[in-house]
Amino acid sequence: MCGIVGYIGPRDATPIILNGLKRLEYRGYDSAGLAVLQDGVIEVRRNAGKLARLVSLVEQSPVSGQVGIGHTRWATHGEPSTRNAHPHVGETGEVVVVHNGIVENFLELRDELSAEGVNFSSETDTEVIVQLLDRYLGAGCNLVEAAGNTLAVLKGAHGIVMFSSREPDKIVAARIGNAGGVVIGKGEGEMFVASDIPAILEHTRQMIFLESGQMAVVMRETVDVQELNGTRVDYEVHTVSWDPVSAEKGEYRHFMEKEIHEQVRSLTDTIAGRVDFDKMSIRLGQLNLTPELAKRVQKMVIIACGTAANAGGVGKVLIERIARLPVEVDIASEFRYRDPIVDEQTVVLAISQSGETADTLAAMAEARQKGAVLWSIVNAIGSQAMRIADGYISMQTGPEIGVASTKAYTAPLVDLYMLAVHLADMREILNDKSRRQLIADLRLIPDLVGRCLDREGQVKDVAYALKDVAHCLYLGRGINMPTAYEGALKLKEISYIHAEGYPAGEMKHGPIALIDEDMPVVVIAPRDPWYEKMLSQVEQAKARGGIVIAVATDGDDRIANIADHVLWVPETPWLLGPVTTIIPLQLLAYHIAALRGLDVDQPRNLAKSVTVE
Ligand code: F6R
């Protein structure tokens, strides 16, 4: 999805912007550009395609200045082409804009402006923003007034950053709704603006996050934040603790590979500070969970998209089993349009790595409106999903760069487990022995995940055997049913192999017809309460000629005797089983995609943070 970087200060803005855009490449984009104020004139360089093309263009036709903005675009209105790439300059050339989001009423606005004689030079919705700004500047407004007037007529959700050659001392940035974040980085005598923290993290850790409906006037020494109606806002400056080095690839070929291997560390961090192994208790302070709320709540609804929703599926089993609270899992884009039945007795829990997914944020807004208690599990500190919730758990994984989510899948599994135990404790339904056992099991997790990663060699062999298949079926049951969905999602999104996750018990009701010698079937069958059922699934698939790849617990000879390939996992307490069973499946998807020579970190048509509906 689109990325934004801006700079104002004593240094040359061009390399700062190019470098910032590079750090946002992981979000996915199809064109890139920048605008810099050089000798009082706005100079734009932009190109369809990858950032490297923009870098060459800037080398051929250099540009430098002390204020500038840049953008990576993921096309929504108009093809990915140079003329549709951002930044966009108005007819007078005096104002320039980059934009994330969609102007929903752009056709009306475009017709209105065209009728006034404005000539459009792109097919984008964004261009109406800059032409409107031009109109207001021409009518005598200053940049802030022009921005306020323009924002007032735009429909939809937006992150917008602009500057004008008339007022070279400032950048104006605004956020309306949930089209991704707008963050301002405070430096010494210089300021940075971005859609995402990694773009500017190498320069500063002091960050101001704009809320929806706020506009910031960013100058070298000061930042003023106001509501769109002009009311001044007292903002907080957050210190972000992410390590910039952890946003780099290090020794790995791809970010995804690195992030799979980071899970020992991310899960250690997830548990650290939350679990007191001396007292055998769990602290989730930012959740603001009181015993009164824990006893009053009648049900939980988990809302999320994609991988986060799969994590929610595991959460359902955990919270129902451990805390005895009914849980529904709802795809966020479905929840909001269904007039869902939630009220003050319901906790709605959003799970989101980015904390900026438009569907999830819209579902949260719906839940808020219906009076539910709103919680979130998020990775991106300061994201909207964190800020608008009544309480939150932060994932502690550090930035996830690869588009396919891995460490931001396992961290919420452990968060949900801790939440289940904490909730059960507050509901006074856990006896001391069970609580101690559940908490003690957590301590095993980093080591068990490390042991799964140590077996990467075995997974590579299986990847080699499967790399040319056209389809693949993933079966799981109970707590590992979401593992089947997640394993299939990983494979399809990065290898482009058609893969389906299915509840194993449903096979006989239709999909079994698909199984033949060309259909590999990945069966998730660790020793858990559904083991015997899964074993018979393996037999059924074999009886129909299918190639069976089983995820099984070390030493399981019964599976070893029937499956064609086994991905071994160490014995894991079953409620934490999905944390280990997913590791070989992440590795399998990764190695198949790498063997197919694909762009693992930036798969086609996908974006890291989906900030449009
Ligand atoms: C798949 C993947 C996506 C995201 C989904 C939600 O690997 O990454 O399915 O999980 O787009 O994103 P967040 O968690 O940022 O809300």
C-alpha cells in the first residue's frame, strides 16, 4: 500500500526521502516519486515501477533542496504509470501533494473543477486534492487555510502531506479516517513526516502520531497540531523503541526468512514482562481488565483479517477452553456490514499487525458505536487500532517487513493464551494447580520453536519435492484447524500455488473428491485431543492415492508408517500446539516460493498494510 516520506530541515531532502521510501518498499507499490523545493521551484521526479528506477532518474536529473516529500504508490484510480505516480502538482506549480487513501467523491470534484477550466494531467483521484488547493491558494488563502477548505470537501479516508513554494518554511500533513497513519518525527532543527515509523526511524525516535481529523503544520523547529476546524491540539511525543537494525535483512536472503527465524526472540519478548514465573501470574496492564469486567462480560467477538483472523481462530479455542467465555471469530470486512449483535456485555477484540487495516478499523468503529468494550492486539505501536481501543496488548515482535506475516502470527497466539489465562483467573474459574501448569507451559515455548527451526533441512527436502505442484490441500481439526488455514494462506500468497485450508472433518462432505495422486494433502496431526481423528484422515487420503505430508509429533511411528513425508515438531502442550505446528508450514511455503524464484517479500498484488476497503 502507498508510503509517504517528507523532510524539512538544513540537510538535502532528496537522499533522506529516497532512503525512507526504500524502507517502505515492503508495503508494496507500483510507482514512486518525490518533489523537492529547489531554488524556489517545486521539482518533481517520478516513475512507474520500482524505486531503483526513481533513483536512476534522480541520478540523471539531480534535484536538491531542504524541503521535500516522496511517495510509493499502489494504484487504485488510474493505471500504474508515470503520470499517475505521486507527487502531484497543481496547475500553477505552486503546491504539491502526496496522498494515501481514496477520494470517494473524486468524480464529482473533478467535474466541478473541469467546469471551472482546470486541466487534469492524471487519472488519479489525488489530483483533485492538489487542484482544489491551487484554487484556494489562488483565492488568497494561505496553505493551512487552503488545506482546511480542501479537506472539508473530500469524502473518504486520507493521509495527505503537502508543501507550497509560496510558504517554503512548512510541510502540512493531515489524517482523516483510516487510510494508514501519519507520523511526524522530531529531530534537532529538522522534522520528518511519514506514513510508517520505519521510514524515518534512522533519524529519530521521537514521534507524534496524528489522529483522524487532525492536521499538523511541520516547521524546522516546531510542530503545531490542530483539528480541521482550527482548534489547537496538545499532542504527546512518543519515544519509539524499535531498533533500526532489526528492520534490515541481515544475513538472510529475504525478510520473511529472517522473520521466521526471529520467532524464538519475538516469543521470548512476548512472554517477558507479562509472566511472573515466581508468582505464577500474568500481567496485561494495558488491557485495563478489571475483575468486574471479567465477570460481567458475556461473550467475546474477535475481529481481524487474513493471518490475524487465523490467529483469532486459535484464540477462540483458547478462551473458550481456559476462560469458559463464548467467542465468535468474525472477518472484519463481514462484521461491520452485518449489524452484528454486540453490546456493553461484549468484548470486541481486534487483532492487527499493522493496526491500520481499514476493514479492521471500520469494524472497531462499528463495535464502539454499539457500546462494546474494545480491545486490540497490535504490533505497530501508536497505530490507530491501539489508540482507539479501551485496552490493548502489544505484540513485541518488532517491525515485520515481509508481506507474508509470520512472527506477527505466533506472537498473538501466545498473547491470546496469556489473555485466556488472565481472564480465567479474574473470573475465578482456575484452580491454583491448573493456573500454575498453564503458566509453566509458556516457559517452554521459545525453546520448542527453536527446535522446530533447527529442522529446516527436512522442510527444504519436502519443499523440493513439492515445488512444482499446482494445488495443495491443508487439513486440520480443533485447535489446529486455523493452522491449516494459515499454512494454506502462506503457501498461496507467496508461491502462487492454489492452496486450501479445510476443517478435516468436512472432507467427507465434498472435498475428498479432489484427492488423487496429483493432490498433495498437508495433514496437521500432532498428539493432541484430535489426534486419532487426524490419523484416520491420513489413512483416507492415502487410500485415494493422495501424497500426504504430515505435521506430527516426534517419535510418532504410526504417522511415519503411512505418510509420504513428515514434518516433525517436538512434543508441545496441546493448547500451545499451534505455535509449533505452524513453524514447518511457514518454512515450507518460504522454501517453495524461494525455489520457484519468486519475490518472496513482495508477492504480486499484495501490500503489507491494506488501508483501503
Ligand atoms: C498474510 C497477511 C495478511 C494480513 C492481513 C491483516 O500473510 O499478512 O493476511 O494478516 O492483511 O493485516 P493486519 O494484521 O495488519 O491487520
